[in-house]
Amino acid sequence: MDLYAALVLGLVGGLHCAGMCGPLALALPGRDRSGAAYVLGRLAYNLGRVVTYCGLGLIFGVVGKSFWMAGVQRWASITLGLLLIFGLFLSRKLALSKPVVLLVQRLKLAMGGLLRRRSLVALGLLGLLNGLLPCGLVYVACAGAAATGGVVSGLEYMAVFGLGTVPVMFVISVSGKLMPTALRIRLVRVVPLSIILLAILLILRGMSLGIPYVSPDLSSQDPACCSH
């Protein structure tokens, strides 16, 4: 169930990425290269993003396992769900803090330098840095990874999420065109719905109602046996 949720969130996240990161995908160098080199460059860029998401999955998987071992995963899951709903309604009112703004500026400078290079390594590094840019959908996915309660499961969650974002971003980068504005506006409306659905799943998980896959009985599971 977790991986299905991650995949759906990733596919929806791809629509979000089309609006936020689509211009960057269009600006990738190497449009004058041969077909194979051109496609490989776009794959390297997307692979870099997925690798960064996997790294975040490991980090938040460790956080989730810590909650699990401390016996507070249920409450952590409910809290994460409530924070997602709360953050959804406040996201437009919250400004980035100065340290985050400085970090973003440094990332953009580094990415600007990579955009002037044409190698596969440069494109892969560009994808790695792109994955570190502030993104609400990535934060939502990280919350889902933490809620899995395991290091490996957290990595798997973010890997599937990342792969879910690839189809839309890959098509944009290869075709050299963004989706029509009207279509993007309609599709992006699905994003808040997906966040609310994930928040509900997190809250139901934390309630431990004994419903298979949706709300399993977490109290009957021994934290010490959780190897993931």
C-alpha cells in the first residue's frame, strides 16, 4: 500500500514538476547532439533527481525507524498527517527563511554552471541538485517515507516516488515543449487532493484500526523485529 501511494504521489508530483521544473528541463544542454546522446543526457538528469530522492528516503527512513523504536510511530504518523493538511492551507502564506533562500541561491548558481556544460556527468549532477530544491511535494513524500517506519522502506518509498515523476519530466525534456497551460492548470488541481489523501492515510495508519494495508494494527508489532 505504501509503494502504491508513493507511485500515485510521484505521478501527480510529475504534473507539479511540469510547472515548477519544466523550464529547467527545457533548458538542458545538448539539443544539437545525436538522438542517443540526447536521450541519455535526459535520462542522466532524471536519474540524478531520483538518486537525491533515494538519499532523502534513507534520511527520513532513519527518522521513521527512530519513531518506531521509541514506540511513538502511531502518534508521529497522525501528527504528520495533520501537519500535511495544516501546511496545505498555509503553504501560500509561508515565506522561505533567509537561510533557505541563501541555500537556494547557491544551488541555482551551481546549477547555472552545470547548464553550461554538456557531459552526462554534468547533467546527472544537475539532476542531483534539482532534487534538493525546496518542493512541497517532495516534503510530502518525505513524510510518507518517515511513516513507513524503516530505513529500507523509506528508501523504497522515495525511489518509487522519484520514478513516478520521471515520465512527465522526461517527455518535457525530450519533446522540448511544456504541456498546454490550460491542461497544466487542470492537472495541477489534483495535487492538493493527493496531499489530502496521503494525509488521511497517515492518520488512519496512526489510528491502528486493524484494517489490512490501510490501517494495520501497529500495537501488535514488536519494534525490535523491524529490520527495515
